[in-house]
Amino acid sequence: MNSLIAAATAALSLLTVAAGHPVGALDGRPDTYVVSREEGVLPEGITVTAEGVMYVSSAATGAVYRGDVRRSELRPFLPAGSDGRTSAAGIHTDRRGRLHIAGWDTGTLFVYAPDGVLLARRTAPAAALNDLVVTDDAVYVTDSATGTLWRAAVDGTRIGNLTPWLTAHDFPTTPGFLNGIVATPDGRLALVADQGTGVPGSERLYRVDLPRRTATVVDVRGGQLGADGLLLHGDRLYGVVNFPDGRGNWLFAVNVAVLDPGGRVARVIGQSRTAPLAQSPTTLARDADRLLWVNSQLNAAVPTPPFTVTEVPGLG
């Protein structure tokens, strides 16, 4: 959930396809997925498993929807408000198929079995849990309210309590709005996005050494990566960013960067086409050879169903 969207929800945070055929259309996968046709859903987080199961969360209600990448309609999976889950932002599965959900202003991490049975609820005080990443031994969650990176240890089937792994004072500069997070496959390094204060240029991307509990600023060249959703694929880092259009409004896009081997330098090499503020794309996921993002409509004057997930064109 980005900082613009967070402001909108507190008051309560479609791309054009490039010339040619969409990747999904060529192999039978839809290029547009309907999350819900109901009013007020406002989807936010997304994850797609290796088997092609898609989960999408609702920032407004806490509902979670599930579908198959070969079918265009998702169905309700976890009901709105169940287990005290009245809001849901970042969402990811682990190797056991468990679903981990950042509960935004509930301050709660929810963990579910693949069949939807609640396995754990872990709460952090005064937190706005935004995005998360799951490693072999822990879940790390960004907190946009306090600038804290929280950690819950994972030991087999046991999910530990949330503990502050890095506080705002442990970052090189005090975070304005921690958001997207990804980790390397070995679980030793995380990249954490700070969307800053809303002033262009205040965005940061941090390199976090997880075992040492230290954070340094990544040297981002050629663009910004103070992103809402982040996705790491090899040495490519993708981020959903927003920026002023020069006419008093905001635009959204996916930036793609190449990381150096140590994760200390990120060079932005491309950008998707832009989407308007009313569309407010949030997080993204990889489905085999393509990227998908969530059209939240959280900043739309009048959010209008259906709420959708669509392909990000030209950035496979």
C-alpha cells in the first residue's frame, strides 16, 4: 500500500498493451482478471504460486480472493473481516503453501494453511504492516507507521512472535514510509523500499543485511525504486513507483533495474507505460514469463467495479 493510497484510506493508498498480442492471450491465459464485481473491494496485494494459483488481498475489507491464472475470474477465499482481518495488504505464500498476510492498520500478521485454516496471528503494537517477504527461517514485514522492519521466526510449523529487527533509528535516514520488500534466495539480504515523505527525491531503497541487522542505502541510478510493490527475479529488480506528471497529478509505472552482484547498486534500465492516479496500481507478481499488477482504484474519485489484475506490458 503506497503512501498516496494510505492517505486516501485514512480519509476512508489500465496500462495500454504494447503493439502485438498479449503474452497471456497467445497461450490461453487471460490478460485481465476480475478480482471482484462487488462495490468497495479495493484490491491491494498479489501473489502467484509456481502452480499458477493467484491470491489477491483487499485493503478495504481484509478479504482474500483466489483464482487460477488460466481463468479470468477469482473467487472469495477468506471472508472480509474474518479472524479480525479487516484490512489486508502484502500477501505471499511459503514453500509449505501457507499464506502470509500483512494486515495493514490491524497491526497483525495472519498465517493460513492452504485450505484457509488460521494457523497464526502475530500482532505488533502501533504498526501499519504493509508488505512482507518469507525466507526459510523467518517472515519479515515492513511497518509504514513506525519505520520498523519486523521479524517473526519460522521453525517448521511454528511461527514466532513479531519482534523489531530494525527500528527507524537503525536505517541511515529515518524512513518516511517503508513499503515494498524482497529477499535474495539465500535469505541473507533484503531490499526494502522507502517511499519517503511524498516529496520527489525523498524515496530510498535500502540494502538490509538480515543476519547482521544492518541497513545501507542502495545507489539507485537512472530512476527511482522507492516502490510500493517490489519483485526480484535474478539480478532484475522491479518496482511499482509513482511520480508527479508535472500538471498537478500523479502517474504510476513499473521500473526495472539491474542489480550489481552485492546489491549495492541498482541501475534503472526500463519503465512500463504509465497508469493514472485513479487506477493506482499497487503490487506486482510474476506469472512465468510475464508480470501482473493490481489495479487498486484506491485513489479513484469513485471506485468502480469490476476490480481487476492486468498484465504489465513489455516487462517480462
